[in-house]
Amino acid sequence: RKLLKRQMEEKSAQVKLQRISKANEAEHLLEVDRLALSSEKQQRIQHSKALTAYRDENKRVQPHIYIMHLKLMLSVS
């Protein structure tokens, strides 16, 4: 009888440890996922900023190129 009781207690303790381990693993995976999502968000933000800067630079440079092209065409004529 005592042996059975001890075996049941050991089994219960083992199941409890397994639950704790699974909970810790799930918590770790959630944190890894959260960090990955945060990193992806930062990459999207940086990409968007780079594209905006590229667009703005093109808007700034494009009229100058057009004017230089016109001057060149006029000087050739």
C-alpha cells in the first residue's frame, strides 16, 4: 500500500515537472516569436525609410539632370 502511494506521488511529481517544462518551453517560444516579429517590423521600417530617402533624392536630382540635358542639347545646336 505504501509502495503504491509512493509510486503515485512520484508519478504525480513527474507529471507536474513535465507540465512546468512544457510551460517554460512555450513561454520561450513565444518570446522567440515576439523578438522575430519585432525584428521584422524594424527591418520593414528601415526599408521604408531607405525607399523614402531614395525617392526624395531622385526628386531632388531629377530636375537638375533635365536642365543639364537641355543645356547640352542647346549648346550642341
